[in-house]
Amino acid sequence: MSFAPSPSAPRLEPFRLRGANFNLLVMRLLDHRVEAVVPALGDQFRRAPGFLRFAPIVVGLDDIQARPHEVDFVGLVQQLRAIEIVPIGTVGGTPEMRVAAQGAGLPPLRMVGAKEEEVPLPAPSAAPPPPPPVYQAPPPEPQPQGIAQAAMVIDQPVRAGQRIWAQGSDLIIVGTVNRGAEVIADGNIHVYGRLLGRAIAGGQDNADARVFAQHFDPELVSIAGYYAVREGLGEAPIGKAVMARLVGEHMRFDPLG
């Protein structure tokens, strides 16, 4: 007796690609010398290791006052990875500067909603080829007038190791943000308890965002990419009710009540 072979099971697709938005730090290079940048960044790393360890970093090129061949992008990538920071690409800068960075494996990234620019490929060299382009989602559709974006409300403490992100809205924490925890919002952050961990407000470069806390004692506070660690809070009223906001490129801490 013979048996017909059973049909093979259909193969599942091995992967899917889709666009997505991510909250990334941009490191604006104000000094093109690697020996000046990396030690200073390493000092910040030691002050807030939980914030920067293995963090994906975008390198901002707009403020570099140097010629492309004077910037050691290969050395910058290697030394950043040596201190457990992961550079993934660049923004801004001249076409020549972007080409130099791309030759070191740092492709130019496009901000969501920004016009895409053509960047010539670098000449062939012994350097490794650049990684594939980053796929990004289109900007979100604007909300109809008269309809407010609801805030995300967390009605329990945020434990060490937890990360909460309110995408496209404010974040309200009814309780304590413990040390080692991280709360992120594209809008404002309100903590009706103790803020002991890290608070990152103003995603999408929203410099008008603010951080409110009934008991202000954070490991790190950040608004629109500008941040201060615990040792750099200066005259901030630690342990009091505080509103943190940006004035230009400087963080200001005002008492509440």
C-alpha cells in the first residue's frame, strides 16, 4: 500500500518592516576633537549611568566649526561604543560633513516630517559599508480642533527598572517615581508624589513642556533634549514642590505654592 506525501506546511514570512517613531537623544558636537568630546561625555555617563548606558545617540553636526577631513568620525564611533554608548546616525551639517560621517557608518537621519535630502555616497574605501537606511513613520495626523489629547495616567508607583512613555500626550503619575525608574512624555510630566528617578519631557523638541513634582529629588530631568543630572541641579529646591522648565537652553527650577 502506498501513501501520498502530505503537503508541506506553508512557510511563515521571516520578517516584516514597518515605520516607527522613537525618542532619541541628539548629541550636538560643539567641539570636533574626539579627545575632548568622549571624556566629557564619559563624565556625564558616570553621573547618570542608567540614563546613558547603551543609549542610542544621534550626532548633531550643525555646530561643528571644522572641515570634514578634520573630524575623526571612525574614532568617535569606536570610543563611544567603548563607553557603552551606541551612535546610530547624524542630523544636520553640510553635505560634505554628512558624507564623511556616513563613511564611518553613521548614516544621515531625517526628522519626522522633514524634507528628505539627497546625500551622495562616499567614495569606496576600506571602511565598512554604512548600515541600511532608517525607516521612519509619517508624522501623526493633527487632532481636530476642540478635541484635547488625553493624558496618560499612572495611578501606582513606578518601580526601579520600569520605563513609561506617554507618546503624544502629557503623563500624570499618581505616586512615586522611584530611583532607577524612567518616565517619558512628549508633553508635560506631572508627579503627584516623589520624583526620585528620571523624568524626560518635551519629546518631538517641545521646548514648552514642563516637569511638575510634589517632591523634587530626581536622578535626571530633561526637557526637549536638554537635561540636568542630580549633581547639576544647582539651587533647585530639593525635596520641595517644583516646576522645571526651559529658559532658552538653560533649565530653571521654580518652587510651587
